[in-house]
Amino acid sequence: MFTGIVQAVGRIVAVEPGPSARRLVVDGGALDVADVAIGDSIAVSGCCLTVVSVERGGGTARLAFDVSAETLACTTGLAAPGEVNLEKALRLADRLGGHLMTGHVDGVGVVASFVPVPDTTPGSWDAGSMRLAIDAPAALAPYVAAKGSIAVDGVSLTVNGVAGARFHVNLIPHTLAVTTLRRLAPGARVNLEVDLIARYVARYAESTK
């Protein structure tokens, strides 16, 4: 389980053939990997992957993950070098600062717009914030609710509004500074994981009809 509070921005530095479809080699950047071992789970841009190799040294670390063809088909951003959001698995003693996430990507959304939040008042709290609108797959739309939670590329966010399959969130300057979301643009594809509770409530309601 994860919380959607990104701990570091890493970088996929190599995508190689592996025992599965691909082996990703990720430079962990500022991620604390002192307690990371082979077999541990790490969310890579929202996708839960298993560590198969750890190389430490030179003030940084490289982590390797084997990724199946199914995972590559259901996600985005894992098939080529580039920045990724990283989060180690939740421990029972950790603070739950975001919301409970499984790291199982539900679908891929497309950025519809990414614009500054209008700042009409000097000193407004929205100064520097961005409004991100995303078109979710139609099958996920029923699970997205205003003031509910959603994970975008592994980042826990609060939904500000919904219109059909499109929803929007506000990104504060801190979120922009410590995640990969700052580089989004219209047309970009993002990994989405809907709220865990919403998913189970919807499934229960469906089964009791």
C-alpha cells in the first residue's frame, strides 16, 4: 500500500530486455534506499513494482524492476527513459498524509489543459498554483467524485470538480516542485488510480442490485 506522497523524483535511465517484457533501471535520486531490499515494493509513477536489484554507491542508488507486457500495456511513462515519481511502500507506523493507494493503475488519462489558477487578488493563496484538467477513461468516470481523492502518476490529489469523464485538480507550488507533474502539457498521458473506497462501494452497490 502507498499514500501518494511522493518521496523523490527519480529517473528511468535504461529500459532493457529482461526475464519479463522489460527491465527498468531507475536512478533513485534523493530517495532514501538504505532500507530497500530485493523484493520490496516501490510505486514508480503510481505503478507498484518489485525491486529485483539494488546498486548503491557514489551518493546515489540504482534500482531495477522487471515489468511485464501487461503492465506496460496498462500504464504510461514506464517504457522509455524519463523522470518518475517514487514512493516506498507504506509501513503501519507511517503517517497517512495522502490516501490509501494500491499502486495498481486503473487506467490512463489524457491531460486536457494545464493552466495557472486565476490570481485576481494580490497575495492570493492561489498564487503560483496550476489547474490541471484530465480526461479519464469512460469506465473510470463513475469512480471520480468532487472532493474525493485520485492518484495522478502516483500523486495523491483532491478532485475539485467533475464534468462527465473530465475532472480537474489544483496543484500548489510545493506539489509542482517535488513531483513530475510540473512538466505536464495538454495531450500528455498520465497513470490514474481511483479511490480505493469508491471502487469497493461501487462494486458492492452493483452486486446488490
